[in-house]
Amino acid sequence: MDALNSLSSLGLVLPSPAYLFGLILFGITGYAAYRYGNKTALAKPKWIGIALMLFPYAVSETWLLYAIGAGLCVALYRYRK
């Protein structure tokens, strides 16, 4: 418990389990989209995959993580071919 108190005193907050799950989910989806785009030589799925892998590092709110991730997944579905 002292470690959590010392992290809080430094201004660091651990992410929620829902945020961590979204981070892993969109990271794996982004990696799969990147591999698909690379294998088929399609630029849009490849770049959407890169965006899916990297955007969680710029977003701190859980609801925003899922909103942007869902939007990118819809874009990936739309530009899959």
C-alpha cells in the first residue's frame, strides 16, 4: 500500500482495468490490420493499423479510448479492400 501512496504523491495514477483491456484489444487489432495491409499491399489498412496501435498512448480517458478505437475499427472495415 505504501507504493501506491508514493505513486499518488508523485502525481502518477495507474490506469483502470477497462483502459488496459482497451489498450491490449486495439493494439492487437492494429497489429493484425498492419500485417494484413502489408501482406496485401494496401496502404489504408496499414496506416489504420498503425493508428490503432499508437493512439492509446495519446488518450487518457477510457471512454475516449473506446470511441476513437471503435471509429478506427469502422474505418478499417470500410477500407479493407
